[in-house]
Amino acid sequence: MRIATWNVNSIRSRIDKVEAFVQRQQIDVLALQETKARDDQWPVMGLEALGYEVATLGHNQWNGVAIASRVGIDEVQHGFEGMPAYGDPLAAEARAMGATCNGVRVWSLYVPNGRAIGDPHLDYKLAWLRALRDAAAGWLADDPDRQIALSGDWNIAPRDEDVFDITRYATSTHVTPPERAAFEAVVEAGYADLVRPHAPGPDVFTYWDYYRQRFERNRGMRIDFVLGSRALAARVTGAQIDRDERAVKGASDHAPVIVELAD
């Protein structure tokens, strides 16, 4: 079974790439982020023709998550317990969706960016991550043997080696101690990075800005992760970051991250 996560940066602009990717990599379950489409705008027909069921969550042209599965999709959940709202008026954003696919509880997560140090959006990001940690810990407290994948764009580089030059981020979000501590709190709640053991750094990234040929110069960030529960981690046989998808014309600025599980 192959699970992938991908910040696609507009599904309507890149549905052809998504359809080609799942066929080329034989993906069974795909978690997507930053789809930037309402549910009624989602181009599902091609994926459905390929045998995938698609669950979507999108309110407007911002954010948006989805899960596509060819191994079943049940118990779809929008948001997680305690997930904070944002905006004026306060409203839940389209940033989290869970579904059970062939016995694995897969979450597609688009963690808030945080924008800048001192910005209220960073406070929202940290609150969102605290709520995720609490919810994720609760899921395992209820069933320690549950197979759970927390997949998505975390907008955090947990280690210095996860950015091309840590000095460039001295006054930026994504690498601050509170953000890194929030990421580590999820790990300590019972979830392991399923990809890093198979694709260790340094100089291994999942995101490259379009600015100044960042991809061609490999000046990127590692911010897309699949964190798995102990029961799921025991099934992992391999993992990779598909840089080929970032290299093509019209690519998303993120590369897909793939985890392979033993049957």
C-alpha cells in the first residue's frame, strides 16, 4: 500500500499532474493540501475514472484539503476535535480532513503558515498545533494499536538541516523554537517521521520557492511530512520525496512525499 501527501498549490491548475502522478507512482491513497477550490469546483471525474474515491474540503480560493483513495474511503471527518477557528467572524478553515482507507486513518493536514514573527497568525498556528497534538494523543489513548498517518504540509522545518541556509531564516517563521516544539510535541504524542529514515538530510527538501531558481539551485525547505503511529510505522518498507514532480513545467512548489507499507 502506497500513501502520498502533496501540497498541490491549486488542484484546478494541476489536476492533470495529479492524475499522472498517481498512475506513475501507483499511489493507493493521496492526501492533498492547498487545493484552492470549493467542493463544487473540484475536478473529480478523471480520478474517479481511474478508480479513486475523492473526499474534498474547500470553502473558497484559499486553503483546501482532500483525500483520494482507490482502497476505500470511510468515516470522513472535517477538522479535528478542538481545532481553532480563525478570521473575523471566526470560522473553521479548510485545513484538516481525516478518512479511513483500508484500515489506516489518514489525515490530510495543511498547518497554518504563521506569516511572520509577531503576527497573530503565528499565535493561531501554535494554537492549531496544540489542538492537533491533543487530538492525536487522544486517538492513540483510545486505541494504542491504531494505524494513523498525519500527512501534509506542516509549514515547519524541525531541524536546521531542513532549510538550505538557517541564517537566512533567523527572523522568519517555520524555524522558531515554539514552532519546532509544537512539531516535536506531536512526535512525542506517539508519532514518528516515517520518511526521514529513508530519505535523510542534509540538503533533502520538499519545498522550493519559485523565486530565483530555488529548485534548480536546491535552495529549499523540508516542511512536508508523514508522521505515523507506532502500529503504522511498523509497516513501513520505504519512503521517498518525488523531486521529478517539482522539476516539470507548471509544477507545484512542493514535491510529493510517498510512504510504502507492507500489506
